[in-house]
Amino acid sequence: MSSRSNVVDFIHRPNYITIMKRLQAYKFELKLSRGQKRILKGFAGSCRYVYNKSLALQKERYEKSEKKLNYAGLCKQLTAWRHDLKLDWLSRTPSQALQQSLKDLERAYENFFKKRSEFPRFKKKGRQDAFRLPQGFKLDQINSRVFLPKLGWLCYRNSRKVEGKLCNVTISQSCDKWFASFQTEREVIEPVHPSTTAIGVDVGIAQFATLSDGHIFHPVHSFQSRQSSLIKWQRRLSKKKKFSKNWKKAVFQVSRVHRKIAHVRQDYLHKITHTISKNHAMVCVEDLQIKNMSQSASGTLARPGKQVKAKSGLNKAILDQGWYEFRRQLEYKQRWRGGMVIAVSPHYTSQKCSECNYIDSGNRLTQSEFKCINCKYENHADIVAAINILRAGHAQLACGEMVRLDHSMNQEPTEVTQAKVA
């Protein structure tokens, strides 16, 4: 006889709550006077000067087979520049902002050697003027103002509450406006997506995004609808004397049109990705190589390209839709809601019949018509492709393959820790 009693032992296992670290940025428009704008331009110009001068020194070392960036040496060089009588105007800029320019150069070299980007280039005045401060700034949300060192308090348009611990602030210029972007960090409980449905998404030119349930998102054509206005101001710009007052006015109008194009595209993408990520826990997309698809077909003098004009129009349409930004927004919004994004192979998704799985190029009659040669199944071609994408996503998930959320993005991975509940 066993000495143990005939009693079932229930082992209590403690519950665990998964905590994830969430990095989020809040961007606000600054309300500045002319004098404050002039000071911010000076800060951005000093950071640009330090970046370009350091890049020139590093290029000389690179030619001497010194490939590794000497960050410590550049920091000492920066201190010498700030005490130089000819460069004493650098001392008017916060030292933290100048050091962050060297950090940006170091990161650019690291990306180049890891084959994530091209060799660092010199920065030009008026293009992406910005500087970053990791410390020394303050945020007063109650009074809608931010404190910057060597400048003081600045008012901003407070449209939402900033949550989390402040990491840094980036001051950037867009056309005639200045913006402050606060990067925050906070720990949140890993969410569980409220929906249990899955969807396949097929992106295209004629229809921006087609879902496997039949819903279609039409393209907004942000660049195409404002191309005539852009051409008009670019022609006026070409006839002006460079750096004259009229030339600066024309440059302002061109940048204003570009800003409007970018804002309309960004707003439309945010609305679409919000709708998709809110209603579906799993989103399946094609693993498209946007950079390769939008490359120029002009070729060289020895080997000229074919159908260059048609390929140029296709490239312009792809970039106007914003396919890469669409996928990037889907990935981080699904990560924040507890969902997932699965990237599947795009091969034969538009030629495969969703009923009998017969693959043939003749199945797709036109851009929108699909009729299977084998089973005579008819449907919209984009809907058939979206259904095939969804099935491929289910198959990939069932096989246990890793779901790639950070595909081809230079972002820090989300750190996940476990906190025991007493």
C-alpha cells in the first residue's frame, strides 16, 4: 500500500504580468518670436558646422586607412574649437547639442559599416535643420511651455498630455515653423488585442490597400494632386537670382507645397493603419522590397534602360503611396495593441486562385479582373491577392516561423521584463 493519501495536490503557480518598455515621441509646434527663431537657427547652424567639420576630419583619417571613428578625439577637438577665438560663436550653443552632432556622426558611420546606409554626407543649410538636447531642458505642461538652455522658456501648442520619463528633446524646422519632439520612455503592461480576427492586406497603385474581407482603401494621390502647383513654383524659382529676396520667397513656397504633400500623406496613412490595427489582431502583408522596386531604370550610356518613362511613372506612384511608411506604422501600432504583423512572400499572390490554388499568369486578365483558367472562379484581382496573403500568413504562423515586426527598420527592440504579482 502506498503511504501517500488518496488526495489530489493542486500546485499554485504565481501569476506573471509581462511589462514592456515603450518608447514614444510627442511632437508639438513652437510659438516663437522672430528673435527666438533667429537664435534657434544659430543653434542648428552650429551643430551643422560641427558635424561637417568632424566629417571632413574623419574623411582624411578614412583615406589613411583609419576606418574607426575616433569619438573621444573629436570630443577633445570640439572643446578646442569652443575655446578658439575664431570659433568663439560655438560657445553660444549648448555644449550638449554639439556633442549630439558627434553622436549622430558616430551612428552614421556605424550604419555605413554595417551596410544599413550609404557613406555619411555633408549637411546643407536649410535642409532638415535640427538639434537635440539629452538634458538641461524642462517641460511645463500646465503652462504649455518648454525651457531650453541658453534660450529660456518657449511656448508651444499643447495638444495632448506627455506621458512617461523624458529622454531627450529634438528641435527641428519645417518650412517656416519650428517643432519640439519629446522622446519618452515608460513601462506599460503588455496589452492583449481586443479583437480575434486576422486580415490580409494587398497594396497597389490603382487601389492603395485591399483587405481580404473585400474592403478597399482608395489612394489619396497627395503628390499627384499638387504636382502642378509644385511645377509652377519650381519654374519661378529657376528664374530667380540665387540667394536674392525673391529667390528666398520662391524657395519658401516650394518647401510649403512639399510640406503640404507630406502632411496629407502622413495623415491618410495614420487613419488607415489606425483602422486596420484597431479591428484586427493579426495583419498579413507582403514582404515587398520597396527600395529595389522604386529604383531608376535609366541605366548608363553604355547600357541604357528600357521603358524608362513608364518605370519612372511607376516609381513616382509607389513613393507617392508610401508603402514603407504604411507597413512601419502598422507594425508599431500592432505592437502597442498586442497584435502582430506577419510578412509573407509576395510571389504568385496575384496569380494564384484562392479557390483551387491553381497558379497561372493568365488568371489575371486585367489590373482588376481575375478569372481562374482551371475552375472559372471570378473575383476582384486585389481581393484574391489579399486572400492568398492571409492564407500564407496562417501557414507561416502554423509552421512556427518567427514573425518579424522590425523588418528593415533601424529601431531599438522592445525590451520585455516580467514582474511577479504577490
